[in-house]
Amino acid sequence: MAERADDRLVRLLGIVAYLDGAGPVGVEDLARRFAVSPARIREDIDALWVTGTPGYMPDDLIDFDAFSLDEGLVNLTQGRGLTRPLRLGTREAVALVAALRAMSTTPAVQADDARAGVVASALSKLSAATGEAASAVDVRLGGDEDARVVGELTRALAGGRRVRLRYVDAADATSERDVDPWRLVTQSDATYLVGWCHRAGGRRTFRLDRVLQVTVSDVAVVEHPDGDESDVFAQVASQASRSPRVVTLRLASTARWIAEEVPVEQVADLPDGSFEVRLRVTNPAWLARLLLTNAPDVLAVDPVDVAVDVAQAARSALDVYDAS
């Protein structure tokens, strides 16, 4: 599975800070501490070696003892200021307090005592340093997920183990699925598991409040080169930050899965059993593909010109088909 860039960035910064306090550390020991392979640690050191402060001349770069590294020992000789204590203004500290309080209420943190302890410790120190400004902040995330389900999934993610889910979908159909878990994501008032579903043969997103049972197996997760492990919610949020267009769809009840697997801003159930979703779209081709794939379940589209454009695309495709 490909590593996310932000995960590697956190580790790179952590390596510099750790080495500054610990002194020379063996490659194998450093790999165990950061839960990666020794080869990955050497790749990280190579990346840090060409990283530094503006100017990027030799004296501006992070440096290590090359001779020690040849002997399997990582010795930081120049941290270029990355080891200096971080100083936060009141605004930055309050923002971090809000984020930590939100994080502390999520099932993924509450199900892991060690993780909860780290969050609580950081929150306590920041709250004390921020004073009265922090007392006005109260943020809560998370939904109605079973703590046992979250705990088992957290254990599987930490150990890189495949899980078997007993899952009920939006159509109330129950199934069992073997899944290679990638990550837990909290979006609005629900938490999701993102992973590779072996039954479907592709990437899938599962709402945790629909997971009836989870069993952690002894089978290690495997890489899926054709899969995309990135966070669909983060992708859509990134796209929405550019030039989103708000679209409202009225869908038949059989398309309920769209409200669960596609990040939407609002869902409204209607008296006739149908429902409406409101979403922000920056990629018209993506929306057209969604509508055409689920055309029998699409009852109305607002704005109307979106439906007109999609209908025209369908007619063009049919014309090409007839011509052939």
C-alpha cells in the first residue's frame, strides 16, 4: 500500500526531533521506534539530507554523519532549527485545543487507551498554557458506533491485519466481507472504515454504525496496486475549496448508498420514500458519470442545466453507438 505524504512528513519531523534528544541511534532501533523498515529509514535520511532552511546551500541543510550511517548508526549533526521548541500564539493554541477536544471524542481515540492518553496529555498541557481562552472551546465529533467494533478495527489497523465484517448496507441486506483496512475517517456525525473489500474486488467505504460484527484475522493485509487508498472525503474537501457548485439530487430509495458513500452536505428524506442529497461538485465529468450510472434512480436534478448537460452527453454517446 502506498504511503500518504502527510504520514511520511510527520515521521520525518519526528525523526529529527527524536535524534536531537536521543543522540546517535541504530538504523534498526530507529525503524522499530517509527514502525517502518530499516530501508524506509535510510530513504527518510536521504530525503532529510537535502532538506533545510531557505537558501538551501550546503550550510542550510539538515546534516548527518555519513561515516556513522555506513556503520548502521544515525547521528544527527545539524538540525537547522527544527529542534527548537515551537512557540504558539493564543489563536494557534486555541485552534489546537479545539482539534484535540474534537479528536478526543472520536471512537478511534476512545477505543485505544494509549492513543487517548496521548491526546489527553497534550490537551491538558495546551489548555493550561492557553488559560481562559481554552475554556470557551467545546467541540465533539463521532456518532453511534459500537465501541467494541471501533476497538477491534483499531487493533487490526495497528497490526496490519485483515478483518471479516458482518455488514448491513443501506438496503438492509446483510453480508460478510473480508476487508484489508486502510484507515478510519470521521465525517460529519459518522465514522467510516476505508479499505480494500475482497468480495467486491475494490476500494470500499463502510459506515461503522452498520457493522454488526468484526473479527480480526491472522492474515496480514496485502498491497493492492490497482486500489486507491487515499481519503475520498479529503479529496472532495480539497476540490470543494477551489470552485464548487452546489447540486441537489432527488433519488429513489434504492440509491440510498449514494448518501453513505459519496460525501454530501445534506440528506433529506421525502414522504414518498425518495430522498434528496445536496453536494458540492468541482468535476462535472464525475457528476455526469454518477448520474448516468444511476439513471433509473435519478428523479430530479437541480440546477436543471446540469440534467440537460448530462442528457446531451448521453445522447451523444448513443449517436456514436448507432453510427458504429
